[in-house]
Amino acid sequence: MAKKRRKLNKDFEKKIYSSKKNVELVLAKIYDIDDEDIQKEYMSAFNGVVYLYDELKKDYDQQGFHDNSEELLIGYQNAFEHFQSEFEI
């Protein structure tokens, strides 16, 4: 039986790419923090955002664009915005 092709969406791919860049930028800023305790606190708080980004990316890579894709993106964006509001970086 032939494998079903995953549905692609260029606009969604751009949003994922932008999200990746945001995660990389924040991680770089966290790694630049000199105080180890503060760095651990920031990293601990940001791990949830990284996890949601990874889930978003994995889902799109495996299944393509589907009904739940936008919900995954919104969940990631909300977590990212919450992190930014709680932590100055």
C-alpha cells in the first residue's frame, strides 16, 4: 500500500523557520549569561518552549500540515510570549 503524502504549507513552513530562529536566539542569549544559577533558572523556564517547538517541528515533518497544526503553533507561540513576559532577555 502506498504511503500517503503529507500536505505541505509554505506559509506554515515560514512560521516554523521563524520559530526556530527565535528559539536559537534565546538559547544563545541564555548561554551568554555568566551567572550559572541564573542561567539554569532561565534554561529551566525555557525548556518548555523548546519542547513545544520540537513537537511542532516533528509533527509537521511527519504528518505535514493538518487540522491540529495551527493549534500546535499557537501553543508554542503562547509559551514563547509567556517566557518573554516573565524573563528579560
